[in-house]
Amino acid sequence: MIIFGNQQLRMARNKKPNQGNIAEKQTEQPVAVAVAGTPKPAYSIYNFKVQAVIIGLIAFIFYFNSFFNEYAHDDGIVIVKNEYVQEGFAGIPKIMTRDAYDSYYRQLNTTNQLSGGRYRPLSIVTFAIEQQFMGTLSADNADSVLRQNNAYGVRGKAEEKLISNMHVRHVFNVLWYILSLVVLLYFLRYVVFKTEPIMAFVATLLFAIHPIHTEVVANVKSRDEIMSLLFICATFILDFKYREEKKAWMLYAALGCFGLAFLSKEYTITLVFLLPLALYTFRKYSLKDSILAFAPYVLVIGAYWLLRHSIVAPPSENSETEVLNNPYLFASSVEKLATEISTSLNYLKLLIFPHPLSADYSYDSIPYKDFSRPLVWLSLAVHIGLVVIMIAMIRKRSVLSFAIAFYLLHLALVCNIFFDIGATMGERLIYHSSVGFAIAVAYFLVTGTKKLQPEESGIRVLAGILGVVTILAGIKTISRNADWKNDATLFEADINTVPNSVLVCANVAAAYITQADSKEGAARTEVLHKALKLLDHALAIHPDMVASYMNRGIAYYKLGEMDYAKANLDSVKRRYPSYPTLPGIYKLIGDDYNKSGWERYGKVGRFPEAIAEFKKGITIDSSNADLWYNLGGAYYSNRQYQEAVDAWRMALRVKPDYARAQQGLQAALGVLAAGNTQQRK
């Protein structure tokens, strides 16, 4: 039970910042007050353990419903269809020595498609460790099974097992999140708000409950974001401990966490500036000493760079020609810069008002802009203003300088202005920056309510604001977690937010095509036509999107419209000849031409139409011996004996032991021989 004593609250709120010895340690004592005249032990809201329990419980409540989610968005390519993950412990060496998407690229018969590559092995290693205890596949089986199911996913017991595994992974993701919140809380109490534990608590609470973090927690693949921030905070804590206690193992541990943060995600590079700034701001180091204190970390940066450089391959030749990997492909240089500037403001808007949310902001969900748009200049003014304030506050060693720097430096890595990231924006990308946002809001909120009189009124106002914000954030977060159940629920929810995203349109269409398998008659036809409408819209925006042509071909195949199906697959082949599932789908269409050629035309004596149908099948699957055999039969029945001979010879070339083709060939040759004899007579 948490019991507040007004005297203790006043003493804690009036406590002035520590300006003394760097090595002075903060001590915390539980508050004891009398209840009903009997002294009873009580825990204060200022106590770290109490704050940690509250934060952990709130995070658990907010994300409990994500435990029942399946796999969505990038979960498929990073976890479900990653053969290295499916191998468990045996796959860890491959994970550590390959691009994060190497498995996915191999299955698509391609190489690195993203500028700079993606080397973030640590979270993927945790997926492999989980897999070891949930059942693994051998290297050969993992590769063959995942390649076979690359386009369609798996069904039956295999799918049930995958979903069951994902439930477990979601539980672990929430636990990682809670752990990171506890470490964040300690970092804020020990480094940033050493004499203001309530500010640290409020900042952590605001971060923990923010709905924009649903993508990071509910999308298991984004565990890299959680682990990155966790180890960044741990680096701060251990480094500051080392400065105070001068124990060498603490420095080594800080360097280790720094390296683990890099192996989680590249954001760690911001500590080049943030760690010296923290020492300068919060421990009153001189500027020179702050910079020199970072010297040991340069060795870790060098080691990481060499490792990454040796592993990540340069982008493939065609990666920059795909707008889904290069979102500003169709923009002029002026439009590119203007759009990047204006898009940066979207992050701040979502931090202030997180609605609506979307898992995707790819082409063409954010239209290109130029410098005639007021939003571009507003964004420019806001961010320049933040830079000016940060510089002014650095001189004052203000917590706001650190908060703004934390926000802007992480934003600089993902806004595309300085580094091309292969995406326009993403809610997960603001995860680290939101720490700076939470610090600043907590500072103003607590400082502002302190000025209210009487003092108890300020306490009640602060509690009331936090209560209302927590409830509203909880409603949004819990409902958004439900959207992340699987691809179908996620993209059907998001299509209302980003109706012009070609990726969202294609993914909703893919979900409809899958749903069609569980429907019959008119309902099946209706859902397939809904898919086609979305794919037509996607292709109107992005006429070269291979996935849309592929899905449209599959939809037409399921509708029995083979000519349209073939035309779409031909479009895929022109743009991506090595598309891995193309031969298999062509074969399905060839089989259908074979079937319809006989049942629709051959059986009723319409041999010219049957011949035309068999020929269509052969143009897409010339290795189908049955098509050649039936083509020969149609020619024979239409008295085109030489053509029948040629067709049956092709059937035997494909399948030498094809007995019926041998019989037909002999019959046709016999007729031709008899005809030649008759002519000679």
C-alpha cells in the first residue's frame, strides 16, 4: 500500500538540486506514517521499487491483450520464414554473420535491397533461442519448407504451431518492454533527475503508456528497438557508476552494453554526443573532461564498424529503382528535401496526439511536397527553434538541453535528410526520440504543478492529469494492440488511415485472397473482386509493383479467369524473371488450361478451341507432358496428323516413358504412312 504523508511530500518537492560532490550518493528511505494511531511501514511513491512496480503493472495491463496476437507485418520475414531462426541455436552463427534480411533475400532470389543494409543480430538471436525451446528445423528442412511456403504461408497443424509460438514470443516481447522501462526509470532517476524522483517517474510513465509504442511492443520483430534503448540506458547507468565509484569492471560493463546496443540497432551512435552531454549537464564535468570521458567507447565503435562493414553487402543494382525501397524515387531533389522536412513534423504531431496510427507510411501515403507548402516551413521553424533552444540550454546545463538533444539526434537518424533509410517514416522509428519528449513533458508538468497553491492542489492536479492521460492512452493502446493481431486485421484497420499506400492496399488484397479459400459461391467471388479492386488501385499508383501483379494473377486464377491470370504473371516475369514462386503458379495455370481444354472443348468435339487452350497452357509450362499429349490428341481428332506427331514427340521428349504418347504417336505415324501409300497408288 502506498501512503502519502503531506509533510514528506513537501520536503521531497522542496528539495533543491544537488550541486555538491560528484561522488555523493542518493539514498532513499521508505516513508513511515501513522494510520489510525498505529505506526505501520509504508512505501513512498518516491521509492524506486514502488515506482518500478507501478510502471511494470501498467505496462502489463496495457499490453496483456497482445499475448493473443499472431504474426504481422515484418514478423513473417524476420521470424516466421527465417530459416536461421527456425534452426534455433544452430542458426545463431549465421544470424551473427549475415544481414538481418539475408534469409528473406535468399528466398526471393535477390540480395540486399536497402540502402546501408540491416545488421541488427541481437534481437534475432533471441528469436532463435526461443525457437530452440519451441522446436527447431534442420538447416535443410528449414530452407525447403520456408521456400515452399514463401507465397502462401502454411496451413493446418503447422500454422497452429507457428501461431502458438508467436503467442509465446509476444509474452517475451512485453517482458522485454517492462524490463526496459525499469532500466529507463533507473537511468532517469540516477542520471537525469537525480534529485527529482517524481519527474523521473512521470517521464517513465508517459513513455510507457504512449500509444505510438504499440508498433514496437505488438510487432515482435521490433524487439530490436526495445533492446537498443535498454542497452543505451544501461550504458549511461554503468558509465556514471564508474565515474562515481571508480571500479574498473563498471567501465568494462558499460563498454559491453554499448556494444550490445550497437548489435541491437544503429541508434547507439548518438551516445557520441549524448554521453558527454550528460556528464557535462548532470555531473558538472568540464567540456574537455566530458569529451575525453568518451575515449574508451571509440574502440567499440571501430570494432562494430569493421564487423558491420565485413558483413553487410552493398545494395543490389535494382534496389534504388523500386519506390518501396527508395520512397523518393519519383521526387525531384527539391521535393525530396521539402517532403523530408515536413514529414519530420509528423513525428512530433503523433507524440502530442497519437491518432490515427498506421503500421505503414510507404509510397504514396505521404504525397510529395515542395517549399510552397506552409507545413514545410512550419516544420523547419519548429526544428530550428528546438536546435536554438538546445544550444542555449546547454550553456545553462539544463535538463531540457539533454531532452531536446535526445529527441533531435535520434530523429536525425531516421528523418532521411541525413541518411536514406529506405522508408518515408514509421512509428517504431520515433521510439528512442520519445524518451526526450517524455523527459521534457515531465519537466514542465511537474514544475508547473509545483507552482500551484496550496501545495496539495498541485499534487492533486498532477495526479489527475496523469490519471486522465493514462486512461485515454490505455484505451488507444489496447484497441491498437488488437489491430496488430495479424496481417489481415492490421492492414484492414490501416487502409482507412493510409488509403493510398500501395503496400497496405496490396496486403489487404492478399488477406482477401486468402479469405476466399474459406468461402464458397457468391461470397467467394465477392471477396476476390474486392481484392482485385484494391490491387487495381495499387497499380494505378505504382504501375511496376511486382507483388500487386502477382496477387492479381492469383486472384484471377481463383476466379477461373486464366487469360487474365496469365497476363498478370507475364507482367511479373517481365519485371522480376527470377521471382521464386512464379514457376509454381504458372504450372497451376497450365494445369487449368489442360483441364478446361479437354472438359470444355475436347469432350464435345470442339477441337480447334481445345487446341487453342492447350497451346496457351504450353506457352507458360512447356514442361507439362500432359499438355503436349492432349494437344496431340486434339490435333489427331481434328485430322491434323503431322501436328499430332510433333506434339506427341514433344510429350515423349519431356517424359520418355509416357506410354499413351507412344501409342498415339504410332497411331498418327500409321495414318500418315497409310495416306502416303494411298497417294502413291
